[in-house]
Amino acid sequence: MQVTRLPRIRGYRVFHDFAWQADLPPFARFNVIYGWNGSGKTALSSLFEHLERSANVTDGEIEFEFDGNRKVSARELTGERLPPARVFNRDFVEATVRAFESNLTPIYYLGRESVRKREEIERLHSEFDAATRELQKRREELALAENELDTFTRNRARVIKEALATARPGRYSNYDKRHFEHSATAMTPQAKAAATLTEAQRGQLRSRKSAVPKEEVPAILVDLPKFSELEAAVDGLLSKTVSSQLISALVDDPEVGSWVQRGLELHSGRRHTERCRFCDGPLSLGRQADLEAHFNDQVTAFQDELAQEVSKLNQWQQMFDAVRPPDSSRLYDDLAEEYELAKTTLEELSQHVVRYVGSRQAFLRQKRDAPFSTPRLPHLAEPIPDEAAFETTLDALNAIVAKHSARTARFEEEVQDACSALEQSLVAEALDEHQSKRSDVGNATAAVEAVADTPAQLQQQISELEQGLVEHMKPAAELNEEMTAYLGHSELQLKVSDDGYAITRNGQPALHLSEGEKTAIAFLYFLKSLQDKSFDLRHGVVVIDDPVSSLDDNSLFSAFGYMKERVKDAGQLLILTHNFAFFRQVKNWYHHLEGQRKRDPLQRPARFFMVKTYISGGRRTASLEPLDKLLEQYESEYHYLFATVHRHAKRSPEEETLEVYYGLPNVTRRLLEGFLAFRCPDLRGDLPQKMERLDFDAERKVRILRLLNTYSHAEALVTGSHDPTALSETRPVLADVLELIQQADPDHFEAMVRLCTEVEDGD
């Protein structure tokens, strides 16, 4: 498959509106495109580079034509069936020969694959350094997080140890961060809620923890009467009456009655007497009988009953009056306050009972002394004690006592329980911060693990690429032979160094390669790559754009011969150049190809083209055209330059526009420089100095130099910053130049005019 045409190039670089004209033959198998710098050759080679990479062209509107019948838009190259292609141009040089400093000696890498691998290695080295720094940073962050966690756990463990250590040996005497870590890790949210204590609760636990063992305290035992029954019994006795022959005087005055009754007892029985022991008067039997009737056995028995109840109450009174709970100092400190409250309440209740019993005793004694009266308990008498309150208080007091005694019985366990509760409380207090710091450690650990393997993986990739780079290299001896053949000298040599080539110049390290030398080495590699198994040279398209930049003539001829040998079997060859010497070599090669002299030009294997630029619409625009016949038929560019100047000088102003003149000053300058180089071979210097040698009108010399110095440079053609009225003098200046040549060498001038006329008539 061959590229036969580029039917349309619009809006792509300098090709603003190019269309393949009918008089422009299609590309053949062998093609050469000649054009000055800036004419558009690089733009053409870049299009073929897209063809090589099957990469769509997004700028402008471009079409490729293959085999004369299939057109493909450059915007749709990807996925299309395309011929294999290889393109050498400035982009290839930049992508192929790259130097990397190694101990101040540049190491060069040849070939896109080598350069790609070297660049990949450099990129991976940068990533490796960055990954190593990142890993170190993450490790430092982890170390910081671990240190903060360690410091926190140590400090909390120390606080717990100082708070819970006792004079007795135990777990908390050796409490450290491991114990805290274990407790904190094992604590659940429910356990944390249960372990959270108020400061008062902690104070109680601290008291228990710091306590010393005390003696057991006995329970307070009180035989509590049924106060309701006691009250009913007293009330019943007070309201009870007995039969008697009452003596009103004794009834009305109970105190006297009681005194008389006692006197009767002292005058009866074993103390019987007939005389009154008070007045020593006779005690009449009648009076004695009356008194005995008043104080009969029933009255006496009732009085005895009252006396017994008083005695019973007295026992209760003595028992409750003797209720003295143990002092609170005998209990553990944390129980003392609660115990003291219960003790005070119990003592108050006991005294209430004592007062209550005393008041009932008083009423019973009063009844006993006045058995015939019926006293009632006054409304404001001491109220009946609250049995339930007494029992509750007594039970509470004894419960505290029992707790105290139980603690004494299991004192060590109690201390450990208190310490454990305090520990859990302190752990719960620090749990949130501990979990936060553990989370920081976990996150930092995950961050380390995420990048831990990256440096090793990158190092492995680097090693594999470096191994592949070594394998990709060609033997230095073979490359040196080819480079010598290409350059025509052996000053530059390749020496294998590390994973690249150290370039030497005359045996010494070549610290700097010129652009021309880089181009030569890149082209050497390009020609070598045409032999790759991955490229079918006989069916492929080879595009070569200016491969001999900066080479001298001798090296140029050697390079051409080397290139010709390597590309002669290409399926299709396109060579683009601005170097006329190189162009002449290619042209002569093509002229001697088999079949190149066939009558039908379309049957010839080689075609000749040129790229020219014009000014259109105020901007430079490029066009691909058939090569001027003077360039094709003659060995010098001078013929073409003379014919161009001669052609435009003959035309009238009406035949050409001002825009046509923009390229002519450059053509004229090159023509004049070529003529003067032969006319004044012994004179060095610039154009004005050489023109001084010629005998020609001074004012016209000045006009020639003014136009050439102003408009014969590329930047002038682009910017158009000079006076267009001066540019309008181009045609007269062309005539001046031709007259100058004619005056200086008439025979030469006439021969050149005759030649140009013959060529034009032949057209």
C-alpha cells in the first residue's frame, strides 16, 4: 500500500488552503521534496508521523489517498487499514537521542524504546525517591502516634498506680502500661458506663482502699414490744374499777387515801396493834373494819396488778434506755457517715420509747395510788412509738454493721474490689482519649502498610527496565562501524557504559553533542530500525526529513551513500530536504533508477516535488508543486534562482500583485550571493563589501541592498513590518540585479538567458 496523494490540507500549520492540483502527479515509489527552511516540509513530515502512529490529526482538514482510490480523513486514522510507516524528522531526533548525566559524563540512549525505558527509569527513580520519602514520613507519623499512645498509657498507668498502690504488696504495686492497655482494650461501652463514678463514689472507694482492718462489731439486738398491745393494756388498767365500801374522804383525796392504805398495812398482820401508831390513840374496831372494807382484797389485787404492769414497763424502760450502738469510729470510714445517721436515729427512737414507757408508768402509778379513780391518757401524752420506723432503723443499722463485719471477714477482697472499681473508673475516664490515640496509631499503621511495598515494587520495575534496556542495546562495535560509514570519519565512537552508551570524541568523553551530531546518530539508529522484524521495509512507507543537518560535504556524501543502501528496497520513499547538495545526490540517484527515462512520466519510479510559500491574504501559505525543471535538470540551484528573477523581472506590474513580491528578495539575495561567490572568489566579507568590487551605478547598488537587507529574511516575510512602498520596488530592483550581472559578465548573462528561454519554451 502506498500514499498517492494528500488531496486536501486546510488549516494545518502553514498549509492554509492546499488542494492537490491536476498538474501535480501523484507520489511514486521514490519521491523527493525540495524546499527552503520555513516552506512547510516539517508540516508534511508530521502528517506522515501521524500515519506511522495511526494517530488522528485534530487540527485542520487533511485527507490521505492510498493506492490512488481510497481516501481517508486524517481525523479518522485510528482504526483504519494503513501502510506501515517510519518517519525520520526533528521529532524523531528529540525522541531518540537523549543524554542523561552520569558522574558528569553524559550517557546517551539510542532509539525511542531505549529513550522511553530510560525516561521511565528516571521517572520510576523519582517515584522511588518520593515513595521512600513518603514511607519514611508515614513511619515517622506512626512512630509519633505510637509514642503519643505509649506516653499516654504510661502516664495513665502511673496515675492508677499512685492512686491504688497500698503498703501491702499486690497487683497495683507493679501496675504499668500493659495493665492499663489490657483494661482499656477490654472495656466495652456498657462496661464504661457502669464504671463511670461520681467524685463522691470515688471518695468512698478511696476510703475503702486505704482502710486498715477493724474488729467486727456485734449486731444491736432489741426485743421490740408490740406498742399497740402495751398501749391497750395500760389503757385497760386505767379504766378498770373494783367493788369497795368507799370512804368518800379517801376517794376524794387519793393522796390521803394512799397514805391511809399504807397505814392500814402497817397496823395489820404481824404489825397488828390496837392503837394508832401515828397518834397513839386507840384504834377502834369499827374504823378498822371500815378501812378494811374500803381497801379490800379486790382493791389490793388490782393494785398489785398495777404494780406488776409498772414493773414490766420499767424493764422496757431500762432496756431501751440501755440501747447504746457502738461508736462509729469502730466502723470503716466509708461506712461511718451512713452508720452515724442510723445510730442517731435509733438512739432518738429509743429515747422516745423510754419517754413513752415512763409516761405510761406515771399513769399506772397514779392509778395504783388512786385505784378508785378512772384517769384517761391526756391528749398530749407521749405518742406511741412507730414500730416500723424503729425496726427499719434497727435493720439499717445492723445492715451497716453486717457490712462492716463482712468486710472485716473478707477485708483483703474488699480492698481489691475497691481498687478494681477505682481502676475501672480511671480507665473509663481515659477511654475516649485512649481510643482516639489507638485510632491514630491504627490509621498511621494503615498508611504505612499502604505504601510499605511501593519502594520495593518500584525498585523491581526499575531493575526489570534496566535489564530490558541492556538487552535492547546493540553491540557498540557494530554501531561504531555504521557511524563511521555514515559520518565519513571515526572521531565519534560509542562505548558501552552502564546501561547506555558513553560517546567519545577522539577517545575522550564527548561532553556535548551538537545538534548535527545528534541528528546523525539518530538517523543512524533510524536506518538501523528499518531492519527490525516489526517493520516490513518492502511494503512500508519511509519518510526522511533533512537527515544531513550540519554535515560537511565529505560527510554528506558518505551519509547519502549509507542512507541509499539502507532504503533502496523501501516500498515507498519520501525524502524532504532544504540542503541542495543532498538534494542533488538524491536527484541523481533517482535519475539513474531503472525505468526513470520512460516517456510516460507516470510510469517512472521517481517523482520530484518542491514546497513553496506565498503570501495570500496577508499571511504565508504553503503549496506542494512539481519541482522546477531547472532544479531537476541542472546540478546547481543557481539556474533556478536566475530563471526566477529573470521571469519576474520581464513581467509587467499589471501581471503580478504585491503579494507575489514577498518571496523574491530572498531569491534575489541568494542569486546575487551565488554570482559574487564565483565572480569574487578571493574576497571575504558580506554582500555590500563584494558589491563594492563591481563597477555599477552607486544609487542602484544602494537600492538593491536596501531591498535585500529589508525583505530577504524570514522574519520580515512573516511580520510585514516594513514599508510596502519599498517592497513595490521589487520588480525594478530585479531588473537592476540582472543588469548588474550582465554588466559584470555579459557572456555568462547571455548564456543564462538563453538557457532560461529554452526551458520556458520547452514547457
